[in-house]
Amino acid sequence: MTLSRYHYTPNPDLFLLGERWITRAERSVASVRRFVRDTAGDWDAFGDAPEIAELLVSELATNAMAYGTADAPARNVIRVTVGKLGALLVVDVYDSCVEIPRMRRPSDLETSGRGLSIVEDLSHNWGWTLNPYGKSVWFQLLAWP
């Protein structure tokens, strides 16, 4: 069974606001950024939550493409869900790799390796969850009163 046939919901209290499947093409990151920002805005997330969610999903989707599907066939896809859990906006990025994400501490001269640090700094909470068909890397933002 592939990831695309497996519907995983990390919390039964999570209200799913939207779901998007993206290919491993670079243009897909821009598409998923718009999807997350627009979904948060459509559900009246307050303040800068839609823009922060857009930035954070960009980091996670880029990581999923670079590391989460590196050995997978090109047709492999990444699933992004946006949900509401009380006052929290929850964004999950699913890929078919079971290797857990690890935080890097790049030197000042390195131009990459800060994605998870940005997610940690700007989110209410973040983490990862393994499932039988891969993993989900998620973040939560306070988005509603």
C-alpha cells in the first residue's frame, strides 16, 4: 500500500480545513505556500498567522522534497494538510520516508540548514510523527482567539 492510499489523521479532534497533494517539482513549493496561506485566510486566521504558515510550510515542503523522497520514484507525491485544533492552525507535511528530521546547526557562512530552526522559532509547537507509510512533519500556530 502506498502513502496515497493511507489516510492518517494525528488527532481525532482535528478539523480538516484542506488537503493538497504536490509533486516533487520545485514549482510545487510555491503552489503549496499559496494553498496554506489562502486556506488560513479563508478560515479567518488572525494577525500574521497566514503569512507565518506560508513561510513554515515552505520550509517543510522543501525538506520533504530534498530529503523525504530522495530515493523515491519521481511520481511520488507529498501530501499537505491544514487543520484546526481549537485555537491552533495545524499544518502537516507527509512524505514516504521514515527517516526522522533532525535539526542542524549550520555555521554563519552556510546558506542552508536553518529550516527546522525557523519552524521551531516561529511555531507554537512542531514535531514529527511516524506512520506505517512514511512520516508527517507538522507545526502548530495560534491562529484563532
